[in-house]
Amino acid sequence: MDVSLGTFLSELFASPLLMITVLLTLGVIFVNGWTGAPNASATCIGTRSMGVRAAILSSAVFNFLGVLIMTKINHSVASTISNMVDFGGDTQKALIALCAALFSIVVYSVGASVLGIPTSESHSLIAGLTGSAIAVQNGLKGVNGAEWVKVLYGLVLSLVLGFVIGWVFCKLVTILCARLDRRKSNRFFQGAQIFGAAAMSFMHGAQDGQKFIGVLLLGVAFCNGVDNVSGVVIPIWLMILCSVVMGVGTSVGGERIIKSVGMDMVKLEKYQGFSADLAASFCLLLSSLFGIPVSTTHTKTCAIMGVGAVQRLSAINFGVVKDMVLTWIFTFPGCGLISFLMAKLFMAIF
């Protein structure tokens, strides 16, 4: 399959369905960058190590680099997303269903926002692709269980590993710095916090950017009459396109989310913010290397909770924990059902 930029552009203008798929995917990438930036830089801002605009712009740059560099080194997350569902041999129907999946993500995200239900674009994407594949295949044969089970691993990783590593890192820092002068250690951790936020932004781009690269590759494959992307090498222009759109979305920022994640959930000091960023970045690196798609928001949130638990469990705002659980409860069946119905509707119309 030819995935050169010239071929892509000619197919883009020749196929309205591919055009819609690309526009919807880029729109979701933009929103992901918008909502992901605050999670990456929230602790850095919450501990007053950086100003809001400086942190968000830094996050935009490292999101860009994360998509570009990590996809070049290891694109297993993109492969997992591409291979977790089977849309069948009819690539025209598959492209229509892919459009339905992306449209359902937009519908679900807007509806959830109006109703005050927390969302995760990563989970919405997984649920949307799964629902539309089931609609096309008229059953669970549209789901690749071996790849989909990695999503379950991701839930465990983001919850358990994020919390545990956050606790361990923070505990180690507390022990190692117990005898240090407080003012000197604060100055050190202010700089370390900036590094941690940059690492978190880089890994956010590495994880979430690859997910949407996988979707765009599927769209191009279906347009070429190919029903899978096995063996396709991700072109550099696609990495740049996704990383630029995510970087632009990140630069828009989201101060309300910063306040919720970095200030309301746990009152953090600089060494705690550094521990949370480092723990979340480490978890995201592990999951990226093993091709496990995870929610960067939930990984960071659990790391912050682990850090807070070093002091005492009552330091955690369990209202935020409840929101995260609600995301899991509603997103997979909710977005999956919308995607299933949209795919059926789109296939009947087109």
C-alpha cells in the first residue's frame, strides 16, 4: 500500500469519505491535545514551579516531540489500535463505519460534557472503533480479543501501577531528602518539576498521538481497498501531521482542568509534583513500549493519588476518583453503543 504524501493528497480530494475521516480524526487529535496539556502540566502549575502560559506552551512543544520521536522509535501502540478490530473485507463499508466511530466520539464527548460526565478520548476511541466493527461484522467477530485484552491491561496499569509507583517514588524522595534544608530542596525540586512536566508531556504525545495515527492509517488503507495495515511503515509526514495538530491543540490549554487535577484533587508540594510526574511518565513509557493503550489522564491521576497517600489517605479528594470510575462505567458501553448505532445508520444511508 502506497502511503506517500502525494498519493494521500490525491486520494483525500477524490474520496469524500476519506476527507470526512481525516477531518474528524484531526478534530479529535486537536481536542485531545487541548485536554491533555493541562493533565501534563497541572502539577507543575499547581506547585507554582511555572506560570500557566509558559507551562502550556512547553507542553505543546514536548507533545509534538513525543508523537514524532516515540512513533519513530516504537509504534506498537499505533499497531494495537489498528489491529484491535476487524471491519471485514468490504473496505467501503469499513470506511463508512470508521467515520461513524469518529463521529460517535464527537457526539459522546459533547453529550457527556453537557451532562457533566467525565470523558477520556483514549477510551472513547477504543469504544467507538469496537462498536462500529461489531456493527459491520454483525457480531463479536469484529473484535480481535488478543489485541483488545491489552486495553484491560491498560486499565490495570493506569490504576494500580500509577498509584503504586507514585507512592514509591514519593516515599523514596521523602526518605532521601529528609535531612536536606527545606529552602534548598524546594529550589531543586522547582527545576526538577519543570523536567517532570516536560517528560509527562512527551509521553502524552507518545501514547495518544500513536492512537490516532493508527486510525488515520486505517482510513488510508480502506480507501486503497486494503482491510488491514499489517506491515505498513508509518510515514514521517503522518507523524508530523498528528504531532502538529496535537501541539496546536495543546497550546490552547485548559486552565479549568489544571485547577481540577493540579490543585483540587491533592494539595501538592514541589517534591510531590515531581514524584507524580516522574511516576506517570514511567508508567506511560512502559505501556508505550509494550503496545498497551492507556489513558494518560487516568495514569497521571492515579500517580497523584499515590503521592497523596504517602501523607495520608484523607489527603486524596475521592470525588475525583469517583469521576474517573464513572468514566470507565459510562464511556465503553455508552460510546460503543452510539458508534454501533451510527455505523448502522451510516451504512443504511450511504
